[in-house]
Amino acid sequence: DEALALLRERVEAKDLQVTRSIDDPALAVRADRDKILQVFLNLLGNAVKFSHERGSVAIVARRGKPGFVVVQVKNQGVGIAKEDLEKIFDRFYQAGRGPARGVEGTGIGLTIVRNILRLHGCVVHASSEPGEGTVLTFTLPVAGERVEEARVPFPAERPPDPPRNSPAPRGDAERPRLRIIRRG
């Protein structure tokens, strides 16, 4: 909610429809709130930036493997060529960058996202079809659940063992949201 509020003007300028879907209203993660907000700002900012006008952006959160939430940020935008998919997480790499694209950026946003998620014992992965859009999928640690392994069913490096999580607080069922509990 906070990331979307900060990006509202950009979303409205492109007349994008943004949807959110969270499969469990009580879902909570244990993470550094400010760092995870940065993850959402970078991923949603890219989704907005690379979406076609009057397109859509979808945010989906669901339970994944034991101890993890799987979050997807999907857009209907320009997409990324297959040969660029793993490179987009490299510092300063910008897929399909050229003067005709007219897109601002330094090429470090996805590097930051990957590093923040690794520090949380999590992973990120991109899938895309040029001209159809992109899906960025990442994991977050569930509060109150013991994490056995931080692997997801897509290629990624093995992340470090995450710290133990504390119990999750009960949530408001009327408005589903992903709650982030500070570490420490």
C-alpha cells in the first residue's frame, strides 16, 4: 500500500490499472520494513515505467514453500528478451537500452532488490515475453515459521540461512495486506 501510494502519480499519468491479490489476510513476513519497502518501490516502479499506457500491473502474494511467501509483480509492458533475463540483476545492466527507448534509470534497481532479498535469505527471478510483459517473482520469510530451505522452483543461488522468525501477529481480515515485521 505504501509503495503504491508513493507511485500513485506515475500510475495515474499512464492510466494503469493496479490490482492486488493476497491469498491469506493474516499473512505476515519477518523482514526489515524499510528494505522491503525499497524492494517494492523498485519492482513496482519498473512495472509502471515499462508498462504500456492504459495497461495493468498486478501484485500477487501467496504462501510458497514452508517458511516463505511468494510475491509476484506482473506488468503488461515491453517485456525483456530471454538473453537479458539473468543479466537484468547485474549492476548497471539495462536490457534493450537504446536512445529510442527513452527510459530513465541507472540500472542498479534490480541489483539492489536482489541484494536485499539475499540478505533476507530469499531469491528473485524474472520471466518475460517481449511485447507481452514481465513477471518478477520473489520470496519473503514468513513470520513465525521455521525456514528449512530458501529455494523456489526456479534457478537461483542458494541464499544464506535466515535467522529464526518470531510469531506473527493476527491481522485485519477486512483489508488484506502483507504485513512486514521488523527484524531485531
